[in-house]
Amino acid sequence: MDRRSFHRAGVAAGTGLFATASGGRAYAAPAYPPPYLMPSHAEPAYLAPGYPEPGYPEPAYPVPAYVVPPRAASYGPVLSDGLAVPWTLMQVAAGDLNVCYAECGPPDGPVVVCLHGWPYDIHSYAEVAPLLAARGYRVLVPYLRGHGRTRFRSEQTPRNAQQAAVARDLVALLDALGISRALLAGFDWGARTAAIVAALRPERVKALVSVGGYLITDVHAQADPLGAEAEHAWWYQYYFSTERGRRALLDRRLRRDLCRLVWQTVSPTWRFEERVFDRTATAFDNPDYPEIVVHNYRWRLGLAGGERRYDADERRLADRPVITVPTVALDPALDPFTAPGNGRAYRDRFAGPYLHRTVDGVGHNLPQEAPGEFVRAVLDADRL
């Protein structure tokens, strides 16, 4: 059975739908293989090495074929094979933002927040989220500031994307939803954001999954040049430091071409369909996207200032604080930004229970390229 047939079987066999406490969301009767048989871009289904292992909980309910409720129907995101993404889009006022986030899974389950990077969006977790939901987790996947349907609540708020500001957005989201603690998982901007919250607010973090390890930015260290190959991989960071690069982000066609090129170069073996890229690229049409992206990269290089209200957080982050919460660090082997040495470069920044894995054959967008490995990391982090 190929991947399209695998998904369609789950929908076609969905007789006897039953409602849940989620308020209108329904799940199909069992129609899938066991949840550890995960859809893959390379194979119809696969069993990730060592997964599942003794001690993993059985799924709380079958891997769901969701019926998209009316309030989400107007969004209509689709997987590359034409099926609806199995989550509900929600909106909540949180701090400076009206945050748009995807949610799936039982509303009373342990919370996992999955955070995307650049140039990506919530669809990096289109396969991860339902697999975690099938294990009983309540999964939240927010659009970061400047992405998708997330909007600033005031026109007067600076379009600031320094690391402390993005991290405060996450804490504000947890506060708005009444969530005291959550497992945080992310890559790229999302891994940095999750790590900052784990470092500065460990009481809010049950465990951490960080692709790339310790990504908290030291602006002063960023002034030091790297080797030529490493600098070449960061070409867009320098491009955005110019007016020419900012204007490219303002042009929809140039913006999409640039982001597609980044996808191709940082994930060299990922053969994504154009529809998969198009689905994510709609998130780049947020009116604040150019300013947020430009400010983030200029701030990292010390070329743009931040806001004084974040100064205390940034001073603490400049000291490279140790993370004490249980952590699984994942290094994609084909990601040009992966530090050499199998995590040794940042091992001393993690003082709590810890696992490290290098994921072979995978590039920068690990959750979308290897959803099974990402799910495995979340489950491992939760039991450390």
C-alpha cells in the first residue's frame, strides 16, 4: 500500500464516527495500522529503529482520520496527497499577539507544543501532530509572530523578532490557554525559542526536544567569522542585512523563490512536492513577515537593536545558561548547520537527563522529513 492509499484507507473506512469532549471533533473507527507504523516520504510505512520500546504507553485512541469542524473549514489546508490536515485551527489573544495555532488530540491530554522554524510553518508537523495525538497528547502547533494567521494586536507594537521576544510569545500562549507546564519541541527558530523558555522558565517545561541542540544566540559571539563553508550556508542571513534582501522579501514571487531555494539546499535529499511547498508558502504572505524575518537576522548579527523590555532576558541568555529540564537533542546529519562532533560542542549546556541522536539521511526540516524520528524523540523526552 502506498502513502496515498494508506491515508485514504483511514478516511474511507471511517464508519461509526463518535464525538469526543473536544466539542464537535470526531474520530474514525479503527482503520489504520498500529500507530508505530508511521507514514514516511520514502516508504509506505516504517518502523523507526527501537520504536516502540517497552514502557511506551498504548495509544489512547485510534490514529484518527479527523473530520474538520466548520470553524476550520474555511482554511482548508491539505496534505500533499490532497487530504485535510488532521487538526483544528484556533485563535487566542496572548501577549502582543493574536496567536493562530493548530490543535489536535484529547483536550485533557499532556501538552506538547511543537514550534516551527524559518522558512517553514505549522505544516512541518502535519504528520507529527496526529501521531502524537494518537498516543494521547494534546498537541499545539502555533504560527510564530509574523507567520500565517498570527497577528499583532496593535499597529504600534514594534515588529521585533529578537530571541527573547519570540520566547515571551510562547510563555504568553501557555498563560492564555491556562497551561502550567508543557513538553516543548522544535527546530530552527522553534528550537531556539523552546530552549530559551527551558533555560529561563524551567518550571513551565516538562521536557525539551531540540533539533540542533543548544541554539540560544550569543550576539557578541556572532561577530566572529566562521569558516568559508559555514558562512556560505548562511548566505541569506547576510542578504537580509541589505536593503536589496529586504526588498526581495517584500516581493511575493522573489520571496517564494528564495524560501524554496533554502528548502532545497538545507534538506538536500528531501523530495517534497510543489503542493507541499505551496501549502506552507501561504504563511509567508503575513503582512508582518518581511519585517519579522529581516529583524531576526539583523538582530542576530548586531545590526538591529532590540526592545529595552527584553534586556534582562537577553543579559541572562548572553551567559549561555544551562538547561536543566530533560532533553533529547537531535542532529540532522545532512543539515549544513549541524555542528560537528555528535553534539559534543553543546553537551555542557544540558545538565538534566539527556539523550543525543544524530539522524542519518535527514536535513534541516527534521519533523517533516522524518516524522517518526521526531515522535520517537518526544516520547523519549517525556520518559527521561
